[in-house]
Amino acid sequence: MPRKFFVGGNFKMNGSQASIKTIVDGLNDAKLDGSNEVVIAPPALYLISVAKAVNAPVEVAAQNAYIKQSGAFTGEISPEQIKDAGVPWVILGHSERRSLFHDSDSAVAEKVKLAIETGLKVIACIGETLEEREKGITSQVNQRQLEAIAAAIPESAWKDIVIAYEPVWAIGTGKVATVEQAQEVHADLRKWLAGRVSPAVAEATRIIYGGSVTAKNSPELAKAEDIDGFLVGGASLKPEFVDIARTKA
Ligand code: G3H
């Protein structure tokens, strides 16, 4: 079965009630036909209102979740609470969480495990820094990040996981990876999944690309065999996100 093209919009810590309403109205007006899976991730404060306001087929994701379901963890939100809010997805392991908030490989794996056990679907982010790419360890870094997750979950969990490959050097920099650079890593990850998990999981799992994706570069990237969609940051706040959401694979 072909993999359904997936377009995520990660608003990060951007937006207001008014600007987010404009984005949601734009998506609703676009009347997307559901040929691509489209998921938007507003800041936590706006999750419930966006989940209520946005029309199918667009769904909503939280940008993070904690490793516990409740308790004295000021400032955190739990997978149970995300589910209770009517939000089916969560982004975990984003490079900004890893670098700015010290989410280690094992913390990300624990978060993925609990989110999956709670019944959420996960956009699991991995990616190398520029320094790591220049050292020639791109493959090792991405496989290490993915291995932590693979070791924490059963094979059956992969049906609820989308892998977002986001080279850190391409995030918010305007330096998009070339189609060849992205395809090379995606193919490498799919091969790794086939060996580490199973050929069926490797074939079915969406591996999406993130890092300076725009309406201009998305059609070219989408042509690559192993690029199954995008995780869009900056451009998800702009009207062009509707065009990216309509990208033909
Ligand atoms: O989660 C999204 C990525 O960090 C990409 O962000 O499109 O602004 O480069 P960007």
C-alpha cells in the first residue's frame, strides 16, 4: 500500500488567538480533499480551541508531552491530558526540545513510549547538527536517536509513528537540504528500519522531511522516493501552508 503523504505544521512558540484563527480559517476555506494527511501543532495554550475549530481532514498535534500522566510537574502537559483535550497527535524529540530543553535520547524514547501507550500518534523528530554532518556521522546520529525509540516500543507501535528527519542546520535557516541530501538520509533510515524492526514497518512508515520547507521547494522534495511528507515550521504560519498541504507526492 502506498504511504499517505503527510504534511505537519509546527507553529512552535508563535501566534496569537487572532493569527491562529486566520491560519485555521485558511485551512478550512481550502477544503482539503484528504489525499494528504495534514496535522497542525499550535502552542499548547491554543490546542483545544484549534481542535474544535479546524475541519477534517486537518488534525491537531501538541508540540511536546511529559513522561508522566499527572503530578507535581509544573509547566508540563501529559499524554492523557492531550488525549482528553481531543488532540490525537504529539510531536516529540524536536531538535529545539533536544538542544534548548535537554531532552536526551532516552527521555524522548520514554515520551514516545508513554504517548503511544496512551493512544496518541507521534511525530518523532531526529536529525544531525552541521558539526555532526561535517564529521561524517549523519547516519550514526540519526540511527542512534531512532534506536533509543525503537528499543522502547513494540513493533506494533510503528503504525502510529511518523518519523520527521530534520537536519538541525536546515531548521529556520533558509538552507533547505537538497533533494539528494534528504533522499539519501531517508533511504538510509528506511533501510535501517527494515533491519532493526521489520521490512513491513520500513515499507509502511512515513519518513517526512523538515527544514526550511516552503511552497516553492516542496514539489521538488516530494518527488523523492523516500520523502513521504514534511514537517513545516516558519511557512506553516503563512498562507502558503495551504499549498504545501496540497503537495502532490
Ligand atoms: O518543526 C519544524 C522544523 O523545525 C522546521 O522549521 O520550516 O522553520 O525550518 P522551519
